[in-house]
Amino acid sequence: MNSKSLITGNIADLLTDWGELAIDSNLADGVLKDIPILGSLVKLYKSGENVREHLFSKKVEKIIKNMSGVSEEEVSKFNYQINSDPEYRTKVAEHLTLLIDRLDDIDKSEFLAKAFIGFSTNRVDFNKFKRLARAIERCMVEDLREVHNFERANDAYSDITADLAACGLIEMVQLPQVARDDVKPMYKISKFGELFVKVVLI
């Protein structure tokens, strides 16, 4: 079974042909041609002297490289769903563009790609995808990689719990019985955190 990547789309004129998008010869050839959600994003980095545009292009490139391994059947279903409602298609494309632009770490692009695959293959709906993306945006990469370590309640990572808890990835399960600096609240992974691990980290 051939695999295809799950991103295309367009920002400038929204949803133009994939043929206009070519980051390098490896990506331009073969697998990334059939889906109308991200299309000609790379138009936004043509002025290579602009640092922000250059970083944007690197994030897009990393996302594309990580969005492989999806079957033709899944691609076809996603195409049908996204093309049947142009307004919804535009909304998804615009939201994805904003998310990419806000990523403050190139390595977060891999996480966003996995979250988008989860959405594109109907493992999560659009709202859950947005929540996953918000957590990716708000937390440090190093902290996100520790979410699975909260499968059992612990305070071992108390220096990162504030951000993870704020995004709903972990939740407090026990307050300290005594008010001391060396006694910390206990946190455990939340249901949303479990979803994050399954969709984004595995």
C-alpha cells in the first residue's frame, strides 16, 4: 500500500495545486500531491532574507517530512470530508497556518504534524486537534516529552507542572498535608494527557 502525506493547502489564494509547493526535490516528487490543506504555504518564505519567513519555511518543511505513512484510503476520506465544505476547509487551512506561525521551537513541528495526522485520520475531531495544538504551542518541547511520566501520581517534575497543568495535560490529585517548601502537590496525567501521549508522543 502506498503512503501519502497529509498536508497541503494554501494561504495566499487558499488551496492551490500542490504542484506549486516544492521545498526540495525529495518532497516535491511523489508522495505529497493529493490533499487540499496546506498547499502553497511555501510561497510565504520566498523572500529568504526575512528571518521570520525563513523560520516559517523550516517549520513547514519539518511538518511535511513528518506527515507520511498514511494510507491512500485515509487520504481519500480526508479529501472528501475537507472538500465537501469549502468554508470548513478554509477554516482548517487558516487555523493551521496560524499555529505554524506561532510555534516557538522548530522541534514542535513534529508534534503538530502528529496532531494533524490524528485529526486527518479521524482519531480526534477539529476541536480536540486545536486543544492538542494549544498544548504544543504553550509548553516547552522538553516538558511535553515528560507527560507520560505522570502515569502515576508524583511530584518529581514539579518545575514543569504549572504549564502542563494549565494545558490540561496533567491534573492535581493530592495537596500537601503540610505547608513546607520540600513538600509538593501530587500530579497525575489527565484523560486529555493520555490522548496527547497516544496521538502526539507515540
